[in-house]
Amino acid sequence: MSHNYAPSNETIEEQYNENVMPIWKSLNVPVKRASDCVVEDFDGNEYLDVFSGISVTNVGHGNDAVVEAAKDQLDEFVHGCSYVHPSQPVAELAERIAEVTPGDLQKSFFCNSGTEAVEGGVKLARKHTGNTEVIALEMGFHGRTLGSLALTGNKAYKRGMAPTLNDTVHAPAPYRYRWTNEDLTEEEFAKRAAAEIEHVIGTHTSDDLAAIIVEPVMGEGGIIVPPKGWLARVQEIAHEHGALLIADEVQTGYGRTGTLFASEQFDVVPDILTQAKGIANGLPLGAFTASSEVADAFESGDHLSTFGGNPVTCAAALATIDELQDGILEATAANGEWLADQLTDVEADFDVVGETRGLGLMQGVELVDPSVEGPHGVSPAPDQKLASAVADHLEGQGIIMGVGGYHKNVLRFQPPLTITQDQLDRTLDALRTAITEVTADE
Ligand SMILES: Cc1ncc(COP(=O)(O)O)c(C=O)c1O
């Protein structure tokens, strides 16, 4: 195709089909430009973005302050590799992360993505503890490179890709809706779910545990919020076995749940905290942060990334944190609570909505077939087809909605955190219309 062409949705799709590896089922809206919560395609259609490019553009697409910070740094210099040519943005961002992360988390390593942050975090846990084995959660997601893929607890991501990293085992996720129909208190369920992790350590490891890695709220697994007390108990279990707790906050970090990091809401200071996605509002940056005591296990030569510590992305991250702390965090907490209440009403009004749950502006709507029993007789069966049809219907109404979950039946509200209640209201109305019309067609 000539480069003198007028791009349209159709030409973009043709070029993708011709030259981009086919990793998608069907192409979503091709974006020409995006501003705050609205994206525009090449045919002039506008969409309200309720998914922020998989939970990334937390302070709004094209946030002025972030763009300006990146442009200013572009004018200075673009590449340093943080360890060959130390730069001010890296120094400042590391200092800032030490200030804004909980407890004694202090030293950061910068990389380019979430999966690198996770693998770097595991390397550090191994180096610090001298142990090798890692426990992750069933249905958890930690990335697509071979190390992180081993930690990811879902065969859908691994098909045809094995073998992955050795010495990884999975424990059950605290996914209450699909775990039991019993009427347990939150505390009882937290105990039971944590006890299962101890059971897995007892049965599947060899007294050589380096880390337990968990997402404080599981994103790709279906917006699974653990019961209170669970995360703290998981950390105790890790420590009892000479291991570290790695909180993978790639998705929950940078304001998504209404605090800068979700661990704060569970009163836990993880031993290693992984970050990416929202950290630089869309510029590629990842990081992992640990206390000095843990971080100092790394010696010269233990870890490196050529692009790691890019000054442009680090400058963007500093501006992102400023924006979050300038009222967006408070708004996220308030709007998240409001949205959760509205979704509870949706759950009450539609029997195909099995459960709604979430924290901050990370809310899930689990769609089910109420006439069919779910796996192990717990809750009604997941309805993947319905979720996909509802998301398509929403796109037809000009709304981009995420779909995820282990069973691919969970709608994911993860908008830019700058979204207004009016825009959320519009999304809720559209959701009600979509569910009504799609189920009427069945
Ligand atoms: C919790 C979590 N960890 C790690 C990753 C991997 O991040 P990336 O796609 O930037 O490699 C993701 C991506 O969705 C994630 O949600």
C-alpha cells in the first residue's frame, strides 16, 4: 500500500491484516485521536472510553500536563539508559515513588512494561531470599513473556507456548462468587482462602519458596476483590516460609482503586511492588520497588534494560503522579463508590447479572446464564456469549467497554479516572439498554 493514502477505519484494518501479527479476534475502534475520555476513529465517530486502553490512561487521554512534561524532556534528550547516563527524571521519579509508596518501599528499578516489572521482581525475590519457588494464583495474570506467563494462572494465555518458567505453582484465587455458596463472613472466607495457599505450599513446594505473587485486586481474572484480611495473611504466610510478598499492582496502581496503590486499602506494605500501565499515562514504563534491605540484594550486573529508565517516560510519570494527587484520587474514590452503588441496582434488576464488584474505578459486572448451574455447582454458569454481545451492543451505542475474566464473562468498567458522573450515567443507561435488547433477541 502506498504511503500517500487517506487513512480510514477500513485502510487501517487492511494494513493490520496484511502486516501486523494476527493476535486479535476482531479489530476494535482504530483511534485517530483521543482526548480525556473520548476517542475518535478515522471515520469521525466518537466513543466514550470506559476501558482506557486496558486500564492505562488514568489521568485522561492526552492529559496536557503529562504531554507537556514528555515534550519538554524530548527537547532535552531522549535516551539515557538509566545506568549508563543517569538522568534527572529517573532520579526524581525514584525519589517520588519512595515518597508515595507505602511503608519502607524505597528503591526502584525502571523497565518498559508490566511483564518486565514482574520478572524483575521475581529475580529480586530470588536473589534476596536465596530461594527459587514462586506461588501465584489460579486465574491471575502477570504478563505474556515466558517467565510471567508461567505465573499467569490461565491456560488460555499459555496454549501452544509451554514450557514456561519452572518452579511456579498456583493456589486458588479468593474468588468468592465462584468458590462457595456458603454464607461465610468476610473474615471466615479470608481465612479459608489463605489456608488454601498454605495447603499448596505444603503439597507442591520443597521448602524453597522465594515469593508469593498476587494482584491485590485481580484484573484480567475478572475484577476479583479479596476479602479484608486476606492480603495481610498471605504476606504472613510468605514470611513464615522465608519468602517475600510481591504485590503486582501493574493494573491496580496509580489511582485505579481510589488510592495510589490498592495495597494501601488492605493495610499491607508489600515486600516488592510492581507497577506499569497507568504509571506514565500511556507512555511505556514499568517499575518495581522494594525496601532498601530487599533491593540491596541486587549487585552490579544482576539486572538491566537498555531502554529502562527512559527520561521521557519518567518525566511523564512524574506529571502523572502530580495530576493524580491534584484531586483525581479523591474523585476516583467517590465516583467508584457511586458507580458500585449504581451497579448493585443493575444487579438487582437483571437476573443475568450474577455479581457486580470492584474497588474505585475498577468495577466488574459478571454475566451469567441463570438457568444453568456454574462450575462445581457454585453460582449460575458464566455467560461468555452474552458478555461479548453486550460489549458489541455498547460499542454500537458509542461506548468502549472491556470484557475479561477467567470465563470471559465479566464487563470491565476501567475508565480514565477523570470520567464524570454524567459520563458514567450515560454508560449505565447504555448498559441497561444493551442487556435488555441482547437478552430479548435470545
Ligand atoms: C496485573 C498485571 N500484571 C502484569 C501485566 C503485564 O503487563 P504488560 O502487558 O505491560 O506486560 C498485566 C497486564 O494486563 C497485569 O494486569
